[in-house]
Amino acid sequence: MATYDLIIRNGNIVTLDSIVQGDIAIKEGKIKEVSIGEHLEAIAEREIDAEGQHILPGLIDTHVHFNEPGRTNWEGIQTGSRSLAAGGVTTYFDMPLNSTPPTINKENLELKRACSEEKSVVNYRFWGGLVPENIENIKELYENGVIGFKAFMSPSGIADFNHVDDVTIFKGMREIASVGSLLAVHAESTVICDQLAQEKQSQNKTSAKDFVESRPIISEIEAVRRIISYAEATGCKLHVVHASSRKVVDVINEAKQRGVDITVETCPHYLSLTLKDLEEKGGLAKCCPPLRDDQEVEQLWEAVANGEIDVIASDHSPAPASMKEVTNGDFFKAWGGISGAQSTLNIMLTEGHFNRNLPLGKIVELTATNPAKLFGLYPHKGIIAVDSDADLAIVNLTESFELKKEDLFYRHQHSPYVGRTFKGKVTTTIVNGDIVFEDGNITIVEKTEINS
């Protein structure tokens, strides 16, 4: 009789196309058997009875800011990765900015890697930065394992991570294309946003609505159209992050149809929060691009259902509570970033599956399979199959809960989702065959990446 490290029995295994009851056997970090509809005749050191629960591929969060090294007072790899584990996420891609120094050369990349090896409880990869001063570092960063490159087309808000001008981004895209990587862009027009913000502030118009109006959807559209033209000229693969509106997605899909190699991400906050939340919750709900109105939320969900969006990622961008405060009603001064990495799956299940009938397979596609395919991790990750990595989330879809601040594993226990009731609770998260989260608790002290 076969012997394994772990067997998960009687769970509803979710794939892109079906949900079937079965057993999953795991050994040395890999899925070794998947038995559908039949009891697996084997023994293991540990068994989990998942009857009545659903087993999903672990989520891959392609967009987080854990700020380490250098700004661990904002967040950190230990707290950030634990929050991901509590949310069913088994792999994250850490952005190059907010940490100090930023990941713009090999030396800085190695600093971040060392922190992750020591502290992360889930798998990790890293973005490299594209800034005006590091085009000559692109090849070296790629050869040392960055998953792709990130650039800001407007100011990042971080002094040591400069946004790119048009010449820099064009030259950088040529270099990125030459090594076969891709560029992720924060696409907002500096000219539009800066001019509108100056006008608002000069008139003492600093409300939540004023802030949102200073960063309109057309600002995203202008920047996306411009970067698409550069992609067509350079042949660089392009990934547009945190699209806040279907109008932005439409521009990207038009480019796809004429052969541009481009993909698009949106985030849970654009699918669940609106200007009204920003007005009510203050700085906790401030982000860039900003939250939109109810109609935009519904149109984004239509785009999700129609397969027009490629990836859902959290864009977890934490900061201390003092930086999120709105003083004297001035929304322009509060830090723009939402803490949400722990709640991605909860939002997709509650708002998507239960409220809008989005199939579970579609959620798997957007949060696990597509990210794995897009970034070269498939079929090791993003799927439940023999020989794939044993990265899994077990979810009880019948359980509802109210998110409380004490449930959060972030360094700073605040989020615009606190107080919300979600349906579908993560009960167990497994990373490379190890149970790292179970019944509300982190169950492993540290976890380093097993490279596939």
C-alpha cells in the first residue's frame, strides 16, 4: 500500500471545467495521486477529511507590496505572507517599490530574497523595477530571477522609485523585450492627474469626490493607449495592473484583437468598493487609481464574467494608520494604498460566486491558473494535477463570518473590509505539501521556496 505525507479525503476538487469529489495524495511537496469518486487506498502521516468543503489551487497574488527591507514599519514579509496564507494564497509576487532599497539591481534583489527566505510562510517571486537610472540592469535582474518588470507612468509616491518618462519607458521596453520578459505598468497620465489635482487644491476642493475627480478614468485610458503604442513599436509584452474601469479594459481588448501581447489585471477593491466607501471609510479606502461608482463596479464584473480580464490581484499596499488619516477633510494628503491581501478570495466568493453566480472555476482561472500561465509557473502551480506543486486552499463555502480587525495578520490591523460579512471561509492552506494555515492559525514558523 502506498504511503504519503498527506492525504486530503472527500473534498470537492475545483478545476476550470468541473467540481468533483475525490482524494488528493501528497508527498515531498508534490501531488502524487488524485482519485476521483473513489476512495484512495493509501496511508499517510496526516489525513484531512474535507467532506463538504472545496479544494482550490492556492491563489497566486501577483501584486503585493511587503516593503521589506527598509519599511517593515509599514508591513513586512512575515506579517504579509501570513495574511496571504490566511486568505488561501500560496504564492506572491512582491513589487520592487516601497522597500528601501527598491529592487532595481541585482544587489537589492538579493537583499529582498534573503528576507523572504528567512521569513515567508508561502512561496514568493519578485518584480524588478524599471526606473530612469537602471535600464542597464534589466538583463542582470532577469537572469537572477525576477518575474517581470514594473514601471510607473506617473509619480509612485516613493522618493527612491522614480516614474518613467516616455523615452525611458520606450528604451526600457526594448531591453525587456530583448530578454523575453514583460513589463507591468501603473498607467495614469501625469499631466492629467497633476493638472486636475492642482486645480482642485488651489480651490480648496479636497473631498473624497474631488480626489477621485482629479484622477479620472480618461487618465488611465490615455496612459494605456500610449503604452500600447510603445508595445507595438518595441514588441514588448505588456501587463496593465489595477485597471479600475471596464472602459480601460475595452482599450486593452481592442489591442489584443489586433495582436498586441497584452494582459490586464484588476483588483478586489474595484469589484467591491466605491466612492461612497471612500467617503465613509476615509483613508482606509484611498488608492490610485481611485475607487469608482456603482455602475463601474457592475461593468467590471461583466468584464470578469466575459473573460475580458486576465488576473485578479490584491495590490496590497499597506501603511501605518497614521498615514491613512484624512486630516481636515483633505483626501489628497493621505497615503494611497489598500490593505486587502487577506481578503481576495473572500471577495471573489462573496461578491462573485454567491452574489453574481460567477463559477468557481472562473475564480480559479483568474486567481491561480492564469497567473501561473502568464508568468511561466504552469503546470507546477495554478492547477490540481499529478506532479503539480501541492499548493492548495480548502474552503468551507457554507460558513459565513464577519471580518474583524483581530482576524487580520497584517502588521497594522486595518482594512476597508473590516466589518463586512463574507460567505466562504478558508479553513486550511497548504504550501508545497505543508499545512501553513489551519482553523484560523498559522501552523508553521517559516517557509522557504521550493523552486520548480
